[in-house]
Amino acid sequence: GDAAKDMNGSQDMAFHKLVEAHETFAGLFLAITTLLFLIVLISWIVERYPTVQNAWQKVAHNLSFINKRWLIVTLAAIGLMCVIIVGGIGGLMVYGPTLDPMTKFLYRVIVGQ
């Protein structure tokens, strides 16, 4: 993000807004996919190693929502939306706001013009 800001110069405020939005959605995508990975990893370890199940039972009582399908599907859908937005913003930064209707919409929402 900082390298892209420096390449474009410090005068273009619209570009800075785009870079900041790109960083925000990329960070959100990273956090969501990391959380999904940890949920899958914990579920796999508990299934694979029965000795862990006993210790996990104590913790799992408080974290019973982790294995709910609705949570995983919701997080995956939000993550998909984030990566689509990140790609759209990346296209905006490289090709400009006239690329396609989605990038025009994103540009208006993020920059406000």
C-alpha cells in the first residue's frame, strides 16, 4: 500500500482513498480466511486425534458456535465479497474508473465523485 502511494505521488487524494480501501478490504479478507483456516484446522485435529477430544470438550462447551455451518458459510461469503472488492479496487488503481460498470460504482462509493 505504501509503495503504491509513493509511486503515484502525494497529491492525488482519490488514489490515496483507493489504496486505503484496498488495504482495508485485503486485511479483512486475510482475517476472515485465517479464521476459517483455524476453524477447519481445529475441527480436523479434534476428529483425527481422539485424545485431544477430551481436552477440547472443556473448551468446546464455550465455543460451540465454531462448528456451525451457517457461521462458516457466512464467513466464506463475506470473504468472497471482500476479495471481489479488492480485485475491483486493484483494477481501479491500474486501469482507472472507466474500466467497467462495477469499477465506476466502486469509484463513486469510495472516492465520492
